[in-house]
Amino acid sequence: MNGSQQKICTKLSSTYLRKWWITIAIGVCFLIFGILVTFKFSSIVNIAIDHQVSLRSEGQSFGWWAKPPVEPRINIYVYNVTNANEFLNNGSKPLLSEVGPYVYTESWEKVNIIENSNGTISYNMRKIYVFREDLSSGFEEDVVVVPNIPMLSATSQSKHAARFLRLAMASIMDILKIKPFVQVSIGQLLWGYEDPLLKLAKDVVPKEQKLPYEEFGLMYGKNGTSMDRVTIFNGVEDITQYGIIDKYNGHEQLHHWLSDECNLLNGTDGSIFPPHIETDRVLHIYDKDLCRLLPLVFEKEVETKGGIRGFRFSPPSNVFNDMESNPDNACFCPGGPESCPPNGLFNVSLCQYDSPIMLSFPHFYLADESLLEAVEGITPPEKEKHEFFIDIQPDMGTTLRARARIQINLAVSQVLDIKQVANFPDIIFPILWFEEGIDQLPDEITNLMNFAATVPPAARVLLLIVFFALGALLLALAVFCLIRKSHRQSTLHLEGSNYLATAQIDLEKKRAKETTKY
């Protein structure tokens, strides 16, 4: 092999080697991309989700939030008292007959929306209720007998007042012919009826102490635009604050309870939550009628319409327990342990104009058994029918399905000086219970959630397979070819050495023959 041939071979060999080293570099890059996908892909997807769900005025989620494309429904069950006279005159247990459901569909809309410069949004909530006779088990005109809540609230509040005031109250009630039980229609009980005590109070109570309504109804004033001004975080700058209440009617906290912790408002309205929810997170919702934040803890995984995976959150079983079994509730008992209601009840009188209203779960679910034993006609509670829960899509923090189930009770105190209620014993008297919520979301939203829940994981797996497979294949191919090239060069070098050695021997033999000849 002459010099020029050797140079050409060396050049070709160098080009060959460079090609496979480039292949190795590309293979390593693919492996690096695979590692990045393994550890960073979820973060990239989360950033995309955060941008999608945060409340920007130009975003799709803002429109869904402002006017939800759902039809919430509230089912109301009333406890009709069937033995009012026997209860008052003979000391019998109240015999209750649960009637309903009376079904109303709702439309929700946030109005008077203002985007603030500090990353918050202020609005008023408009709820319109429409009675659905086709879904109900009765009519709004159905008549029921229920405790006279305005009267019994007044008498219970007067228990520790001066005796002459109680006697004066008895005289007034005698003149107005007010009785402990009233016969009203379902529509009146819910949306309002003229009550003689409230009418009297309107005329005689000082202006600063007057109640903000002229009729009594358990849902009086709720059908329309709320006067309450709510301010929430939009989540644009800090997604962990998405949907969290910043202020309620201009206040950053409540003023009912003994500690700042119990007066906190940092929950959502229950329709949205900060995304990327893990099972160990405690969620909080706030509703004015609850008078507090309601904690929710993970219960189980569920599957909703369209096969969407959700997390079910529900209140802890001891959420309405007394301070002995739930020390966190100590601040909800302003008068100490004695002021705490029995387990399973929550006293909301401080935000109900001192009316002795107690909330519980329906049929006294998770409550002290004595509450159910004090009345007749209420079936034992069942978790499937009476549990409060919210199903949430964990990646986006959107509510998929909800059942907000609450029972309204009246804590009646016996007042012997007021003859109308002298035989009315101390009792927690159930009035009604309701379940409010949604069954499913529109296809437009569920399709987006399905995409967010299924496509990114599938894409991640595909990218991992592609990057790691290509990277490994290119590396293996390059290493194989380099080893093969190296082996071939070694073989050629050995053959060349053998050739030179044979030629040298032949040359020496030839020289020896010539020497012998001469």
C-alpha cells in the first residue's frame, strides 16, 4: 500500500468514525429528552392547566365560572307535624311525617363583576329558583304544620330575660292569637308569609335593631340577586389561591367566633378549588348560612359521567361534634363546654339574628342518637341518602358532582312564664332538610376534562417510549459499528504484517540463492 492510498484510507476511516460519534451524540440527546420527560413533563402539563383554569376575562373558564352551564337542583323535604295538640297537651313525642321532595331547578350567574388590580374578582351572586312540579312529589300549595319559628325563637330568647318581659310577651301573643305551631303552605314556609310578631317588631323596634326582612320564610330573599359582595382570587399570579375568598362584604374574616382561626374565610364557594388536588389535602367551603368554613376530607375515588375520575370529599365525621371529642370546635362554643350543642349539631344563631337555629346532616346523620329518639316518624339515617359530599376532578379542581345535604332544626327552650309554650319542652325540633347540587357537567366541559386527564399521560408514555427506544437503538447501533470497524482494522493490520513478513522471508531466500550461485 503506497502513501497516497494510506492517506485516503485514513481519511475515510476518520469520516466513518465521525459519523458514528455523531450518532452516539444524537442517541444521548434522545435519552436526555426521555429523562426530562420523566421528571418535567407533569410540571409542563400543570403549567398549561393552570393557565387554562385561572380566571382571565378573555378565557373560556371565566365564562363558565361567571355563568355556569349547569342546572343545579335543590330537593326539599319538610317534616309535617301530625300530632301538634297531643304533643302540647299530653306530652307525647312529636310525630313527624316527611313530605317531599319539592324540587326547584336553579340558574346561577355572577353579576356586577369587577376585576381588581390585586389579582382578585368581586361580584354578586344571582340565583333564580323555578319550581318543578313534574319532578316534585307535591305542590307548593301543599299545607303542612310546622313549629312557629318566629314565636319560638322569641320565647326561647326571653328565657333569661326579666319575668315581667316574659309575662308581657305572653299577653301580646294572647292578643295576636299566636300559637306554637302554624299551618302554612310549602311556598309560604320557603319564600315567606306575613308573621304578626315580625309585623309588630317592624313598628316598635328601634331602626338599628330591626330585622332586614318583613316576612318570614326559610329561603326568604334568596330568589334573586344577593346583596352580599364576594371577592375571590383569580389564580393568575398564584394558582394555589384560585377561587379562594379574599373578602366577604368587605371583611377579610368573620366576627362571630372566639378565635381568628374559626373566623377565617379562606375557602371557596364549592364550585371550584385550587387544582392539582392530592388525597391528603383538606378543602374548605364557605356559605353564609353555614356561618363558618366547612372542612372536607378525602373519602374515596369515584367515576362520574364520561368515565372521568374524581375524588370524593366529605366533612369529617366529627365536624359538628362538641369540644371534648373535637377540640377544634372549642371556638364555636362562646359560652364554654356547656354552650356546645349535642354532637351532630352546629349552632348558627350568632349569624341568624340570635334565632336558635341548629344545623345538622339530614335525619341526624352522624349525630347523637338521642336527637332521633326525641321524635317519631324519622327513619334512621343512611349514608347514601344523607351524606354531604362533593366529587372533584383533581387535576383541574372543578366540581363534577355534588350533594350539599343539610337539615334545619330549631332549638326550643321551655319557658314556664309564657303560657302558650309552657308545655313545650326543651327539644331540638327538625323543620326540614334539603339537598342541593349537580349531577353532571355538560359534554363540552367533560370532554375537556377527559382530554386533560387522558391525553397528557398517554403522550408522556409515548414520548418516553420514543425517546428511550430511539436513544438506546442509536447508541447500540453506533457502538456495534465502531466495534466492528475496530475489529476490521485490527484484522487488516494483522494481514498486512503477515504479508510484509512473508515478503521479507522470500527476499532473504532469493538473496541466499544468488550468493550460493556466485
